[in-house]
Amino acid sequence: MRDSLIQIKTYAFAIRIVKLYKFLCETRREFVLSKQLLRSGTAPDALSYEAEHAQSKADFLNKMNIALKEANETKFWLLLLKDSHYLTEEEFSSIIPDCSEIIQMLVSTVKTIKSSLNR
């Protein structure tokens, strides 16, 4: 069982992203933006798995930095899907808090690791 809070949150978010991707493809017939969302929205969890076995703190930091970039990119795709009317305001409002929470957690993780490397 995974016990890292960030891994628990990113895994649950990845599941939501996969379901949203399927919804966008099947219901809204949108394939291009949703594929980008699928890629970036599942990446933070995959990167947190990779980071478990990082070769060093610097490697761990690099993977968490990339996870942060991917989470932020996911926020962009969600905004674009909303503003181009593929997602309703209600659908967007349902998922964006999870994305923002993951971004905040990753920012905190990156800052903590950076400060430990600078000691």
C-alpha cells in the first residue's frame, strides 16, 4: 500500500484524469486536447513512483520538479478545455481544486528538498 500522501493524491487524480479523458473522447468527441491532458495529468503520479527509487536527493528533486511542471501543465489544459467549452464550469470546478492541491504539495516538496540540499 502506498503511504506517501502525495502519491495517494496523485494516483487518485490520475484516475480522475483517465475518466475525464474517456468522457471527453466518448461524449464530447474531443481527442487532441484530451490526449494532452491525459499525458500531463497522469505524469505526476508516474514521476512520484520514479522518485521513490531516485539515485540521490538531486535526482529526487529533479523528478519532483518535473512532476510540478506536469501538474501545472495539466492546469493549463483544464483551463483551455473549460474556456473552449469542452468542460462546463461545473465539471471544471469539480477537478481544478485537486489539481491546485497537487501543485501546492509539489511546490512544498520541491522547496523542502532544495533547502535540504543547500545545507
